[in-house]
Amino acid sequence: MTKIEKVATQIADRVIAGLKDNNEFQRRLREADQARESEGKDALGALRRLGGKKLPAGEEVIIARRLYPAVQVLKQHLRAQKSSIGKFCIDAKIADASQSSKELHRLTLAPGKNPDDVRLRRTADKYYRLIMAISKTTRESASTLADRLLIGTSLHPAKNLWNLSEVEMVQTALQGIVDRIDSEFSIFAKFMEVAELKSRHIANGGKTNWPKADWFLEPDWIDSEQELADAMNPDFAFWQRERLPVQTDPSEMEDVTDERFNELGWTQEENDDFLKQESTSPRFPVTCDSGVFQDKNFFYIPHTPIGMVDYSNLRDPKKDLIGYEKSVDMIIRGWRKPYEPSMKSSMELSLTISDQWNAETNQPFGQTLDGNDGSVSADYAWIVIYPMPDNARLMPMLYIPQEEGGALLAPLDARNLDIFRDAIWADETRHLSVFDRIKELLGYRPGTSRVIEDGLRRTAPWLDHNPFFKMRDQKTEDLRLLGDFCQQYWAPDHCESVPQGGTK
């Protein structure tokens, strides 16, 4: 056995034994998730923000009554996992070992029970931790579960809708769409199953790493051991481990000349002015490195198209409206300008991007262009349903394949939606901010279609055919065929032809 094989075996043993990497990185991911989430007004975020404070009087009764059937479902899952409710409460930090069942009793309310007799808890943090722990065990997205349990309380956005800002309303609508589709298709549970299947597959020597690019081991790479551990760890199934940025010597950076300006007839003074503005301009969306596919292989994920988008070459209009308008003008003219050899513009080529499904091979196709036209796909945006980095919930996200830097996968929380007010979407006849385009596609105006919800619902079944489910189903079918083959040797006609006590 080689040194690398030994290292891989040791790491696999640790992962299979359940030694998850719950380190400082995971803590920071959760904090980043919470910071982004605090910008929204969904039920889960509202409950989390209360922390150690008390729930409004009477609302503990509403939540506890709804938690009771949820806990009965939880118990079924725990029995299937050969675990106990006591261990669950300890792991969820609801109570210590001596009071676990008693504390859970004071967070739930059975039908017909008097709340005063139970003496329900009112501390919000207790309910938040219970919801997060139930979500992890039953594989229901925490936001979907919280939305179901908290509706009718002051923590649910339905109670505060008219106090929300425009951005918060759009964020609430998008999250509502995701939670509804998750409820219909069990999207979150399927993602969590993919994470486990992938962990076992790579631990057993497999290379498939969907929705990220296929995994391979570089023996001389300094981080190879850590990357193998991450590839086998369900916690990193959908996002990369955060790494420190590499410091680059400015003298080693390539001197790149941008020829876009000359092609558009800009003067040297305008060129210099724009480059100066561009270097200090963008408000970039808050995100982490996902490492996901940048081509059609990604699109088993529930998704719906937005169109051509630019978010990284624009000045902040709050600082310099003239510079911002110049940036927008340059981008749109560039997209609409025909290029050799096809003499088609990027905008024309973008119209050939399609969102199709091959029913024979059960694969997506048409979502990205190939060859010289592939760069057009790099600016084509989609809304997708995807897990957050801590694997606790699903969120709507903006996905753009991009090029060398990897795909953009940005949660559409209120903060990022506000940043996308300054990003540009355009087609052949008009342009809007990305935020306004998303709002338009919600279909909230009379007579308009719910493009985002319809698109996500149409493609939600595609997740059932992702590479890991295909491998699982193929293995099941192979075992069935093998079983049928073995069964023939115990068929009555075969047994009757073999004399007792010997062979034929």
C-alpha cells in the first residue's frame, strides 16, 4: 500500500466512524449564515434573533402545540436510527442528562393538555435549538419547519408584512417559494441524502463529487489530506472549506490590456477614467466558495433562468451616478455588439441557451454553450434552490457559471438583494437592475406569470436523477437482478431435479 493510500484509508476510517470536522470553520460558517439571515424577516431568523428573551405571552402555546406532532415524527426517526429522545435532547443542548425528558415536556403541548399544568417554557432560544435539532434529524429544512410551526405568531412574516421594506418583501417571497417547493418535493431531505451517499462513495475510493467537479487526489499537494477528508465529510458536500487567500506578488501579475473600450470608440481619457472608477467600484455579494460545476452537470438542482447579468463591473450609483451610467452603457453595448466569426452578439447567442431535459438519459442539457460561445454562458444567471453552508436550511440563490474564478453562488438574502439593485440585467430591448428583474419574475402583478416559482417547480423533479441517486438506483437494480438469478436455484422445478442427499 502506498503512502497516499494509507493516508486515504486512515481518513476514511475516521470519517466512517463519524468523527465530523466540527471545528472553528463550522462555527464561523454558522455565524456568517446568521449574519446574512438577520437581514431577512423569515420566521426562523425572527426566532433566532430573540435569543434568550421570552416569546410574546401566549405564543409559546401556539408553538408548543405544533411541536407536539413534530416530536412524534422525530421519535419515529430516532427509533429508525437506534437512538433515544434523551440523547437527542442532550445533543440539542436543550437540557443535561438528568432533565432531558422533563425539559422537552415543557416545550411541547399534547392535545387536550392545559398549558398552565405543563408550565411551558417561554425562552425563545430553547425553541430555536429544538427546531434546528429536529430539522437535522428529520431532514426537513429548518426554515420550512419554522415557517410551519410559527405561522400565526408575531414572529412569522405574515404578521409583519406591511412593516417590511421592499427588499425584505422580495426576500420573504423568494424564501416562501423555496419552502413551498421543499414541502412538495422534499428537496432538503434529498440534498442531505446526497451528502451521505457522497461521503461513503469517496471514502470507498470513488471520484464522483457532484454538484462539485469530480474529486481527484494530488499526492504532492500540501493540502491533499485535508481535501480528501473534506470530500468524505457530509458537512462539505455542497461548499468548499474556507481557505486563507494566497498573497500574490504584484510584480508577478500579468499586465492585461482591456480592449473593450477601443472597440466601443471610447477616448483614452474615458478609458482611464472608467478603469479608475472600476477599481474601486463594486459592492460584491456576500458568499462563500462553492466549487460547483460551471456547466450543464450542475442543473439537476432546481433552477429557473434570469438572463444576462453583470454585477462586478459597475460603480455604486450612490457614489457616482455618471460613472455608473457609463458602466451600464459600456456593458450593454458590449453585449449587443456582433463579433466574428459568427457576427452574432453575446445577447443573440444568449437566446440559444435553453433549459431542457433528456428523458432517455435523464440528464439536463442546453443550459450552457460550448466552444467559443461558452463565454456567453459565464454571464447568464439562474435562481436555484441550494443548501446554506451549514447544511441547516435551503435558500434561494443566484447562480452564475462565470469563468476562471469559479461559479458565483450567492444567497438571495436581503443584503445581497440590496447589492443586486446596482447589478444589471438586459435583453435585446431593455435593461433593469437584477433586483427589479427578480421582482418582476415573481409574478405579483395582476396578469403576470409566476416565472420563478413555476420554473423551480418544473425542474424540482430533476434532483431525483442526480448522479448519486442514479448510482444508488443502479446498485439496487443490480442486486435485484442478482437475487433473481440466485433464486432460480431454489425454484421448485430445479429442486425436484436434484436427488436428496447428493448431487444430480
